Amino acid sequence: MVTIRKYPTEVEAEVDRAVLDANGIRALIVRDNAGGMLPSLNLLAEVRLVVDNEHAAQARVVLGA
């Protein structure tokens, strides 16, 4: 898995995940907030959008990176 982008909020990451999904690229949102039990941890660690290595280049093109 490759990190495509990092975001300050999960909402922003979810928008880009939906764009990738609409283009046939499976992406996951990775966050370190104790499984949602401690959302305040989002302030300390960025939310990451990750894809498979084989789709990384295409995902960057789709997101305009």
C-alpha cells in the first residue's frame, strides 16, 4: 500500500476516496484514532489515503497530484 495524500480531516480524505472509487481505484482511509474511540487523536496524526502499489500512479493522475 502506498500513501497518496495526507489530510487534516477524515471528511477531506473521504471525498478523494469517493473520486478514486468512481474511477475504479480502490482506496482506503487510514487514521490513528483508536478505532474511532478517540477522535481527538486526529489532531495529532494526519489521515492518510492509501492505494495498492499498482494503482498509485493512476490515483495521483485522477487526483491531480
